[in-house]
Amino acid sequence: MRKFLFAIAISTLSLPSFSQIVSLNPQEINKLKTNIKNDAETNKLYTGFQKSTLKYLDEQPNPIDTIRTEGLLKGNTKKEKTSIALRDMTKMFALALEFRLSGNKKYLNKCVEFLKAWSENNHPNGDPIDDTNLDNAIEAYDLIKSEISLGDKKVIENWLSATALAEINSKRMVAGRGTATNNWNSHRLKIVGEIGYALNNPKFIDWAIENFKTQINVNLNPDGTSIDFKQRDAMHYHIYDLEPMLRLAIIIDRAKGINFYSYESPKGSSIKKSVNWLLPYVKGEKQHEEYVNTTVKFDRDRAKNNEPGFAPGTMFKPTLALPVLKLSVYFDPSQADILSSINQKANNWQSVLDGVQLSK
């Protein structure tokens, strides 16, 4: 692995330096400021966001040594403890964004406090289902990285680099394991890619891109289905697979890289085909009973644990596709009408941010 990463470093020395590819870039921040100033509804939503974020200035970070969500049932004490700690992710991003919008360094300093606390106390374990929860922390760092001291940057970047390397070198990545090709790997690639672009690390960027091509080939089928759908018999997991792929595809596109949405693998599979395969179920033209023929014991365990949505035969709800549609519209604006038809919470602060960042 060491030789492989060294080879990547040599081959990508000419890569450009990326600034705020993962989060909102300076132009998008300025656009957001203009919208807040000129649009009454946006201003109202921003006021609500400000009030929530102001409270975070009086709160203390609550980092957890090891994130534990994967494979645990609802009610598990480790999972519940992690869930409480992960509230910090939302706080970090909000603080970083408010600093960018207001210029008030109180928010910058508090965001750095949260990021450093996690950097100094959290130890990555190479589990992508756990690490996928770090999106907001990576975005927060991407927003403020140009404004913090070299000492603080080193602490935070060491943590993020350790997280990426833990994923790259994970035993769960070994060829032949299902977790090397199923939704786990989609989340793994997203995390490594996000960190790569946030840190301007060519080794991580190249690794994510090359393995992304392979993932599209082995995970998605030419007819639009995914191996996760075949294994779990659930749209839930088809969506859970596509969402991280789309997030990574958007980041790469924002960096002026390959259009991975329409990219076709050697066998003819693509993200675009897999999104289009989902659409008839979103529009109600087709229906699907979830988990009836799942091959995964954990799905049955969650059903026995009475977790909502996991009982075999539960009808797929189109609103579950919102995470995919919000992202796919970036590449295919014609899907905006479908998104609007099922998005019952279209008028909120997150939709404002999506409108600024997820439009070309």
C-alpha cells in the first residue's frame, strides 16, 4: 500500500490546488449573502439559523473516542452515545457558515474549538458507515481552513488524514469481502474524496477517483439496479448506495474533473442509469415491498427490533428518495419537478443552501 500511495503522489504533482470544493465556495457565499439581503423569505430563514447558531457559542464540544453506529440496533447504548456526540457535526458546520456570512470571529474560534476537540479525541476505525457521519466536520473545515493558524490546521488535518488512511487501509476494503463493493465502499470513497479535496491531498483524490470507476463497474448494473438492491431487496439501500456516489460525483465535477454521473463503466453501468431506474418508483408508476427477500441478517434483526421501515413488505415511500433527487438535480435539472412533487419541506434553510450550492 505504501508503494501504491507513493506512485500516486508522483503521478499527481501537477494537480491544481482546490479551494472550498467540498463546501460553499466564496462566490456561493456571496450569492447567499445577496439572497439574504434581497429576499424576505430567505432573510427570515437565515434569522432562524442565526438564533440556533448563536446558542452554540455557549456549548462545549462532546467528541467521542470511537464512532459506533454500524451494525447496532436502535436502543444500543453505544449507538445512542454516538448519536448524541454526532450533534457536534451540525454545530461545527453552522458555526463555520455563520462566520463566513457574518465575519464574526467568535464563530470561527468556536468552530475551531469543536474541530480540535474531535481531532484530539476521536480515533478513526476505518468503518465507512461510521465515518460517513463526518460530512459536516469536513465541510466546516473546508469553509474556514484559510482563516486558522498553522498549528490548528496541523491538528485537524492530521485527524482527517488519519481517517482517510484508515479507510484506504481498512480490512473491510480487502478484495473478496462484500464491504469492498457494496454501499460500504460507496461511503468509503465519498469520505476519502471529501477529505482529499478539503486537504488538497492528491494521493487521496487519485485513490478516490480510480476506485470510483471500479465501484460503478462492480456495484451498479447496466439495467440500473445495484448489488445492494439485489442483496437487500430494498430501495432504501439502493438510495443509501447512490447518495454517497452522487456527493462524490458533485465534488469531482466542481473540481472540473470527470462527469461521473454520465460516466459508463466497461460493462455499461452508470449512476445516471441507476437514478433513472429509481424514478418510476418515486413517481408512483411502480411500487416495491421492501426487504421481502433480503439476504442480510441485520435487516431481519431490525425488523424484530420493531425499527420503523424495516418490516418485510413495508411499501417503499417516494420521500425516502429525497437525498438522491436533491443531488441528481445538480446533473439533471429536468428532475426538479419530480423533486418538488415529493419534497414537503422545500422551504427551509437547507433548501436555501442546496439552491446555492447544487446548481451549476
